[in-house]
Amino acid sequence: MTYQSHMSNPVLSGLARLIGSPVARTLALIALCAAYIQGPLTKIFDFNGALAEMDHFGLHPAAFFAVAVIVFELVASTMVVSGFLRWAGALAFAGFTLLATFIALRFWEMAPGMDRMMATNAFFEHLGLAGAFILVAAIDLNKGAGK
């Protein structure tokens, strides 16, 4: 079915208008960035926990990395949701997500069992999240909005 034939179907036409609306797009972008909005807020309100997290993953100096992650996630989330250089924020999140995934979810080093299964699932979910950010960047660049 082509785009044109979708638009002759009133149900699909209505669905396209609904999910293509500015409100739906904004809510979808907020949802896509939800972990990157919640994460830094949690780190701000529990900075000792943020330091412990950086130590756990071997990122030193912990305070530098904690502040850098907080600032990065808040700035990139703002870019993606607001549309200001959305493509750049989305590509930054794709790279960040891949890097963090390979640091934090090394399931192949874990013993078989529930923890490994959970880490494996999270690893591949994060690959999907990185892919979604790449799609956001591609759409933004193809619209010319990123210029």
C-alpha cells in the first residue's frame, strides 16, 4: 500500500493525523528521552549515589563524570525535545547509549542465570533505543530542520 492509498482510507488518515500531530510527536520525543531526563534528576538529588555509580563502572574522577553525564543528558534531551539541533542531540544520544551499554551491560561476562538474562535483554533494548535515536536524526536531517 502506498502513502496515497493510506490517505484514502479514513481510519488510516485519522491515525496519521493523530500520530503526526505536534502534541503526539512531542510526547513521543519526551518518552524517547525519558530515561535521559529521569537519570540526571536522580543523580542531582542523590549525588552520592551518582558518585557510587561512576565508581562502580570505573569512571574516575567520579565527580567529573557524574557532572558531565548530568549536563550531557539534560542538554541533549532539551535538544531532542525542543527541535534545536535535534539531529545532533539524537546522534549524541545514540553514541552515548551504545558506549554506556557496552560499559554497563556486559552480559557475556556474567554467569548463566536470571541476572545474565536481564542484562542481555537490557543490552538489546538499548541497541534498539540507539537505533531509534538514529532514526530521529535521519528524519530531522532529511526534513532540513537540522540545517
